[in-house]
Amino acid sequence: MEISFKEFQNLDLRIGKVLEAEKIEGSRNLIKLTVDFGTEKRQAVAGIAQHYIPEDLVNNEYMFILNLEKRKMMGVESQCMIFAAEDKDGKIVLMRPEKEVEPGSHVR
């Protein structure tokens, strides 16, 4: 399914810096992230605990989408979503900028 360029422009894609990360109690896969987007901080819930140690995510920048509908997972609200790819072996790889940029920088 194709979307128009106008629809693409409506996506709020930004770089966020992870300030805190912790496993969600009672979940095998979920990690709660507190993310700095420059002018605001948001919480994300990501199913990446089988692939990443929470402490290794802190102080790193990743790509997020901010204008998705919020949802709760295991009772924790996710206010944005981190971007990830899955390799041929099923390993999750988070999308990062090539070099450091300001938190909140727009992805185009």
C-alpha cells in the first residue's frame, strides 16, 4: 500500500536520546524508556528485552515516531515508538543516526 507524500509529511519522526531504561516487571520482552526529544520527554514501551540490556540503551540516540496513538502495554503507557529492523536471524536492530544530533531533530 502506497501513501502520498502529504501523508508521509504528517509523520512526526524524530531523534530521541534515551535517559532511562528498565525492564517492565512481569514481562519477558518489554522495556520502558524515558526519552528526551529536546523540548519534551516521553515514555516508550518497546518489545526489545530479548535483544537489548536496558542499561546499554541509556545515553544513546534512536529514531522514534511521536504521533502514533498512545497505547498501554502491561499497564504502562507508550507515548511514542522506537524504530527497529529485524535481520534474517530474527535479531532486532534499533535505528540510530550515523552521528550524534540534537535530541528532537526531525527525520526527513
